[in-house]
Amino acid sequence: MESKNNINFEHCAKQMRDAIFFNNKTRNVMAKIEIEVTKIQKILIERGLTQTDLYEIIKSNGSEIGKDRINRIVNGKLTNYHTNTAKILGKALDVGLDEIVD
């Protein structure tokens, strides 16, 4: 039995090997994660705006697009929407249609 002052170097070495293996494995997995960002998401991120901010801008311009619809468009889940919707989004973000439509 070891006393409290004795160090089990084999145990320490194993823990270090396990930690290095875990970190390398995690790093390799993280390197493979890719996130697709829509053009609208990129604009919002660059300007520090939220989807709620976008909703409020659209509303203040006298138009309306539901929050759920904005969410689906921004996240790329809704890609087939009316050109009028795209124009409203473009006006709200002060960009041309080609800058928001993927």
C-alpha cells in the first residue's frame, strides 16, 4: 500500500496518455464539424442583429413576415419563398436580392 506522500508514476503517466488521446480525438472530431451559414445569417452575424431584430425592422418598414417564417428562411430550412418576401428581407437589411438569396 502506498502512503499519501508516494506518487504512483505509472498511474499518472496513464492519466496523461488518456488525456492526450482524448484531446487529440476531440480535436479531430471538432475539425470535421462544418456549419453551413446562409447569406442572411452571415449578414445578421456581421451586423450583430438577431432574428427578432430583423422581424422588428421588417415591421417598422410597414411589412410583416412571421417570426417562424423568418427563422426558417434564416436557417435555410425554407428556400422556396415568394420574391416579395425576398424583397422585404432585402429592404430590411438594405441589400440587394443577390446578397440574400442562396
